[in-house]
Amino acid sequence: MSALTDARARRDAGMEAAAEAERRGQPEYAAQLAAAILIVARRQALVHVDDVLPLLTVRPRHYNAAGHVWARAIKDGVIVATGRTRQCRTDRRKRAHKSPIYRSTLFGRATVATAPGRRPPQAAPLPGQIDLFAAAGGPL
């Protein structure tokens, strides 16, 4: 096994350990983060952690707990690394960290073809998110 392969295996094991610890303490965090990544990827061409964090109602206990969710979004083809980074401005714990900027593969694509006269399905609110516009004609 090469040093690079070993390093990747250790990284993946560390992300999984952080994810498991977060699941025990806050089981809703991973689902909420994954949903937020999807929402941002559908509405804009580039995705950065600063775009996703404001949508969350739950914060991780440790900032490394998000790694497996971002890795899953990459593996599932939702986002693609651009090779560019930018400092995180929305989380003081990450202020010295440069976070990746991803390209969305969902932006600009129709999610569901609809027949004339039918409305496309609306994105569901995140777990714990209050829908302030339900009475005004639809979900967020």
C-alpha cells in the first residue's frame, strides 16, 4: 500500500468516526446538511460552505463531522471540486480554514418534466425549518 493510499484510508476512517459520533449526538445533522447542499446546488452554479451553513438549524459538535456528507455529495455527483478555495466567513471556528468551492451539477437542470398546467414539485423545508410562506401559496 502506498503512502497516498494509506493517507486516504486514514482520512476516510477519520471522517466516518466523526460522522458516527455526530449521529449519536445529533442524528438529524447529516440529513439536514445533505438537504442544504442539494438546495444550494439547485439554486446556484458554485457551492461553498458559506452558502450552506445559513440554511442549517443544527450545528455540528465538531467541524470535521461534515466531511462525510460533502464526500457523499461528491460521490453522488451533486457537486464537483473546482480546485479553488475560499475562507469560511460564516463559522468562526473555521475562520483560518480555506474551504473548497464546488461546481454544482444540478444548477440549471430541470428536476422533473411536468405536463402543461401542472406545477413541478417544490423542495421540502429542512428538518426543523419553519415554513413562513405556507399560507401564502406554497413551501419555501
